[in-house]
Amino acid sequence: MTFDATPPRAPIGALRISTIAMAGVIVAVGVPAATAAFAMSSQVIDQQQLVGISAAGPITRVVIADSESDVHISATDTAGGVSGQAVVQWKGKNGKRAELRQSVADGVLTLAKDCSGGGCGPVDITLSVPRDIAVQAATSDGGISVSGVTGAVDLRTSNGGIDAVGLGSGDASFHTSDGGIDASFTGAPARITAVTSNAAVTVATDGRTKYYDSVRTTNGNRYLTNVQDRDAAGEIDVTTTNGDVTVS
């Protein structure tokens, strides 16, 4: 059963997560000498290499520009730095590979996959970050998972799902295609935006904060049990096709 979209009201200002310039000198992450065969059924990728990621604090924002890759970010009670690793994958023992480049400028850690050397492939990234950090991550053909972050999040992918757990009060934006979105909050963002296609969307608020729900779906049902108020300052904006929307 398909429901009509919620009647419109005066718009609230769009989520503002500034695009971070790739400022500062970008330095290639050091690559260990040893490599290991990567056993998987794919005929395209059969090698992998672990690359360390480390940035001393304070780091206030992480920006990730990747493709064909998964991104996993978890917050801990750390002193303000960021640590983790990337799994660089490529075809053939002597094949060309992508590089993961990192830079730090004004408290912003930027991680970007560089295929300019002629080789490319997935560069899966796993990070441990401070809780109050902001996260801006863009990838494709891969999933994104973020947990425990209280700052603003802007997560974008395609042909992959987004899983965000225990987020705080920073504004949250999720965009994907052909992938589900599942987000839960312990805080109260002013705006939560979720856009996908051919998949379901689930948003769990803190259970106390009032929101104006603007929810649109085709060939799907809406299940809205959160605290709703047409005059609320906060807004939840969800769009999908061929999928249910649940807001609690």
C-alpha cells in the first residue's frame, strides 16, 4: 500500500556540511614492502596490501574520497587522533595499484584514493576516530558504516548500503542508490536526510525530540511512530522508491 507524501510546509535550511578543500601538501601513505596474496573468487582482484593510517590530534573532521570500496568508521574515547588501516586491492602480483593519499590541514584529515598511476581497485578503509568528530565520506559500489560519532555526518555511496548507529546531535545526511539506509540516534540533530532507491529506510530517533516528518515512497509503506509535530524546528526528510520507510 502506497501513501501520499506528507503535505509541505515552509522549508528548513538545507544541511550545511562544508566541502573541505584538499588543502595542504598531500603525502602518499607509506606502503609496506611485503604483500600478501588475496584469495577470493573474483577474476579482477587477487592481491592485497595493508596500509596504516595515523593522524595525531586534534582532528575535528574526516573527509574520505573513495570508490569501489567499503568504509567503516567507529568512534572511541580517544585523545583526538585518528588511526586505522586501508586494504589496497589489485589484480596480478606485479600489477599496478591505486595509492591512498592522506593530508592533514586545519584539523581536517583527508583520505583520497589516487588511480593516476594507471592502476586501480578497491581501497577499503577502517578508522577509529574521536566521538565528537564530523565525517564526510563518499564512495561507490561499497557500503558505509559509522558508529558512535556525535558530529555532523554526510555519507554518500551507490550500489551499497549505509549503516549509522548511535549518532549524536550533528546534522545527518545519507544518500545512496539500490541500497538500504539504517540510522539510529542518541542525540537530536536539527535535520536528518535520507535518500535512496529500490530499498528500505529506517530512522530511529532519540524517542523524545519532536520532528516534522517529510516522507515520500512509491511501492512501499510508511511506518511513522516517532514524536511528530508539524511546527517542530527539527525535520526528518526521507525519499525512496520500492521500499518501506520506518521512523521511530
